[in-house]
Amino acid sequence: MAEHTRFEKLVTDAKKNISEISPQDAAAKLKSGEAVIVDVRDKDEWDEGHIPGAMHMSRGTIELDIEEKVPDTNAMIICHCGGGGRGALATENLQKMGYKNVRNMAGGFKAWQAAGFAR
């Protein structure tokens, strides 16, 4: 397996600038309508299974698509990927774009599934 030390450093640095939320808290906020969950994984990952009610904006296009799909910069947006890294990077970029209430779901979709939530 290839080492991803530069990627891991990028993620570690991003996590210093963002807030994370547990899958349990993310599920509660989604259910109550307080938050939008954005899946930043690739389309093939989304097609294999995703959080019911989430919207898909892949890591490669989220910065292009977010303003149209979530125009309110005060809306709570919870990003997630497979394990937390890409979600952290997306969260940091959305903050840089002026979104004020963005979180990364800690552990990503793997943690969501491990917590026993539907997919």
C-alpha cells in the first residue's frame, strides 16, 4: 500500500482549522433539519451506499457546486468522505469560501456505518 504522508499532513493541518462532529450528532442534526450532509466521495463510492438524505458533491467539484446548492453561508453543512480526510479538506475550503457553520463528520462514512446508521 502506498504511503500518503503528504496527504496526511495536509489533512492534519486542515483539522487544526475546522470543527468535527460525531456521526451520532450528524444524524440528529440531519433528522431535525438543522443541517445538510454533503458527501464529498467519488460518484462510484456514493453509488455503493450513502447516507439517506445526504447530497452528493464530489471533492473535485464541491467548490464549484456549493453556492448553487447551498447558497446560505450561515447554513450548517456537514461534510463527509470515506474516512475523514477528504471531508476535512472540503470543510476547510468551504470555510475559506465564507461558509460559517461547516463541520467535518469525524471518521467519515466508515464511522457512520460502524455506528449502525442506515445507508
